[in-house]
Amino acid sequence: MPRVFIKTYGCQMNERDSEAVAAQLVAKGYTLAPSEETADVVLLNTCSVRDLAEQKALNKMKAIAGVAGKERRSPVLGFMGCMAQSRGQKLIDELPDVDLVLGTQKFHRAAEYLDELLNGARKKIVDVAEEKDSEATIREHLLNGSAKKSVSAFVSIMQGCNQYCTFCIVPYTRGEERSRTIPDIVAECTELVSRGVKEITLLGQIVTSYGKRDIPARDGKSAFVQLLEAVHAIDGLKRIRFTSPHPKGYGDDLIDAYARLPRLCESAHLPVQSGSDRLLKLMHRGYTREKYTGIIKKLRAARPDIGISTDIIVGFPGETEKDFEETLSLAREVEFDQAYIFKYSPRRDTPAAAMPEQVPQRVREERNQVLLQTVNEICAHKYETFVGRQAQILVEGPSRRNSARMTGRTRCNKIVVFDGDERHCGQIMDVKITRAGSFTLYGDAAILNL
Ligand code: 5AD
């Protein structure tokens, strides 16, 4: 049976899509190869959000094709996901060794297309068409993989984005917002819990817009909050998370859900992008700085221990020193637990790419460094405040860096490494935090869990 190797670039949605493709192929008898060198099929699941991610995948494919050519092997090579969607046939024109280009609404067709390519029925396949109901096809899970995966699972609840932020390529690669139904999602989650999953992260490009068009608000609760309640009611599920939301989706019903639903973890990833109202408007974000900080205040009032992370772009076209200062001051004001900072990267067909006043690369680099230093100092201080305190963790499995140790996550989404063993895997336990490292806490379970 064919051996397949899948490499994933980009976000958790891509991780989830790759897992669903892998599960689909395993069900058809494929085995998963540990690397591209021994694989009969190599699939790169790509990201288009910044140019660097595209270049990485293109270079990787060139290298794979080069090595295979020298060794006189001809594995089936495929691009899937966002870059496949946005470049289509052009990928094969540029890289003639590529056999398959599979768009973001076509992941469920991977097995059928690979069969045709492997048995020679077709030579090349490009499918980047839209497909109705494809949002409900990302459902198979690979729970027999690592122990880690069977503790915590991702569930895709919707696809696409209608926000059209001026910097962002996602609406063009993922299409219009399309949501699965609540019963369909609950059935998938229930099945996962019956197979031992303790924590579920609901995924989508813009989860707070879930079901907006199809599911009317009820008792003042948006479709997304109704979904949270339905998933929360599943017996045996210990923790719920979601990513990524949009600040405009944080109405009082969602804040109230944090206060009411104990299994909803006190953690939120709330991309702010900029601290300048002028830039927020140019970015088409749909909120002001004051609205954003107001949401943070309400969330912290509902759950004082909430962990808040964000995404920030530096060097958006027209960003002045003053705009950048406002982003710095926002970072100081909010004190994020973690902030992912991105240098603006012009994306094809997005309005921002055509704006005059593109910020020179050197300035983007400088601002990136300055902001990184500021947020990292604040984060380090935040992590230090955990030392000496007790935290509840869900143990996910052996630590990646040191397999003799175990790793878990606090409810506020901080990684805790401790001396433990396999029997702790999947357990919710209390640990005492003894030390803080860079974005990692170290804990001692011995005193509290005899
Ligand atoms: N350039 C730089 N960063 C971007 N992001 C999205 N588009 C771009 C772009 N063109 C960032 C945003 C988003 C995160 C996933 O990637 O901060 O929240």
C-alpha cells in the first residue's frame, strides 16, 4: 500500500485539514511515512498568509523533486490548501514535477485523486473549484497517532471569511463563510469524547461569525454562543477552547458565556493588528482601540485569570512613527500573555498591496524588533507571576524537548513541563509552579498529587 508524507505550513486550520486528509488516506489503506524520502506520495499543505510561507513551501517542493529526480524515483507530488487554491494550474506550469493541486474545498477528494494518479488513469489533476457543503467534510480524526492527539482535538466548525481586512488573502483562498450545523458538530465532538478526548478546540477562520446567516439568534445569544452551549453539554468533555475569533464577535452574550460555562477555558486569542485607530480603519478591522480594550476589560472582569494572546502587524502601508507608538502603548496597556508579531507582507489582489506609502523593509524590521522586545518583557514578567502558585493542567503527553518529562496546559493556555509519566496522560491535575522559562512554566506535581 502507498506510503504518504504530509507536511503542513501555517495555522491550526491547516493542521486540522492535514489530519483529516491523513485519516482519509489511512482509512483507504495508506501508511504514513515518517519523511518525504521514503514516501510514494508527498503532499504539502500550504499557507498564503505571508510571502515567506509560500516561498518555504515552493522551495521545499523544488528540493523534494530534485532529490527524487537524482534517485530516479518519481513520487506523486501535490500541493494542497491556500497556495494551491490561489495559484492553481500555475504551480504545475512552474514546477512540472507536481502532479496534484488540491484547493481548500477539495481536501475530501484527496484519496480519489491520488488513486487516479497512482494507477496512471490521469497524469495531472488541478481542482480548485468551489464545492457546496465542503465545510462539513473535514471530520475524520487520527486518534491512534501520538498520545497527545487523543487528549486534545481540533474540530473544524466553519470555513471561509467575509471580513475582507485589506491586508489579508484569506477570503480569497478560503472563500465565503460557510458553517456546519450544530448537531453535526456536536456529533463529531461526542464521538471524540467517547474515544477519550478531554479537550476540544473549535476552529474556523473567524469562529465568532459561526452560523451568522443560517442560525438566528435565540434569547439574545448568537449562533456561536448556542454552539458553545451545545458542546459544553457533552458529558465527559473537560475543556473547550476556540480559535480564531474576531473582536467584533465579542458581544455581551459571549462575555457572559465565559462567566457561565465552566468548561470554557479562560483563554482568548484576540487579534488586534494595530493600536492606531487610523490604521484599524485602513485595515478594515471594524473596531476601535477603545472598543478592543473595552472587550479585554469585560473579559478580565468575567474571568480574572484569563490568558490573552494577540496578533499584531507592523509596517502596514502608511504606518507612521505615531501609529507605531500607539501600537506600543496598546501592548503596554493590555499586557498580553503572548503576542505574535508579523511584518506586513503585500498579498496579491488585496487592497493594501496597492496602497501608496508602502513602508520600507528596513523600517518594518526595526519596528518588529522594538515591538518584540516590548511584548517579550511584558510576557516574561507575566510568566514570573505564576511561580509559587498552583495551576490546574491537562496533561497532553511527553514533552517534545525532553521525552522523560511530561507536558500539559493550564486553562489559560500556558505550557507546563513537569516530572511525570505516561499514566498522567489525559489527566487533569494540580501542579505547583516552581520556575518560569521562555513561554514555558515548570511545575512540581509531587506535593499536590500524592
Ligand atoms: N502581512 C503580515 N501579516 C499578516 N497577517 C495576515 N495577513 C498578513 C499580511 N499580509 C497576520 C495577521 C493575522 C495572522 C494570522 O497573520 O496578524 O491575524
